[in-house]
Amino acid sequence: MSRRAKKIEKRVTLDPKYNSELVAHMIRVVMKDGKKTTAEKIVYGAIDKIKEALEKTPEKFVKDEKQFTDPLEVLTTAIDQMKPQVEVKTRRVGGTTYPVPVPIAANRQLSLALRWTTTYASGRHGMGMPAAVAAEVIDAFQGQGNVIKKRDDVHKMAQANKAFAHYAW
């Protein structure tokens, strides 16, 4: 019998402006040092920048014959594209460490995608944080950018170590 206490899942409170769980989660990931209003300004500013880009160049936001007009739909689609499906974890077997590809749980997929977005947005110099987050989201929506490259690297690493998949337990 497991001695570990069961983890209690906390429900994310909905974002007051867009009534979205995803936006609320993104605000929490962007937040530093407990400055929630600053994080809200960054995320809401990024959504406004996405909305401006939608109005300015709507032809960039066509995917699978569907025209996107809502910035939250663009954000949701982009984050779905950012999510990695498998990752490599190390397992120690008989004194040797093997990199083993394992599937990722849905909540971890979302956390990784949002964390990578924030990391790469803060690495973009010469623009404010809302513009950088919006640029990362738009790049991911179009299937390019730093976050997509990171996701592809994670998938390539898992593919390269597929031979050790039988150690996953």
C-alpha cells in the first residue's frame, strides 16, 4: 500500500475578464514575486496584441481552411500545438542510467507549454513582455518559433531513445 498522501487537485479559478481557465493559468505562470496585477497586464496586453494582429493581417490566422477571429481561439490553438506528447526521463537499472521516453500527463503538457512560452518571451529583447508573449503565441500558431523548436527537440530526444522504452514502468 502506498504511504504517500493522495494529491488533491486544485481547481483553477476562472479569469475575471475572459472567464477562461487557460488565461488564469497563464497569468499564474507569468507572475513573478507575487505581482499578479503585473502578470495580468502582461497576459491581457498579449491578448490585445493578438487581437490587433488578427485585425491587421487576418490571412496569417487561417488553419485547416478555418479563419480564426477570436484571440482566445488563437491562444488555445497555439498552446495545443506547443504541448509535448512524450518526454525523456532517466531510469536507473542495474547501475546504469537509461533515458526512457514516457508519455506526458495533460496537466504537465500544459504546464510545460506555458513555462516555455514565458521563458522564451522573456528572452526576446527589444520589445515589452506583452508583445513578446504575443509574438511567441503567434509564432506557435503558425508552427514556428522557439517553443515549437523546443517541443520538437523533446520529441526527437524521445524518438532517439525509443530503444529504452521497455524500461518505462
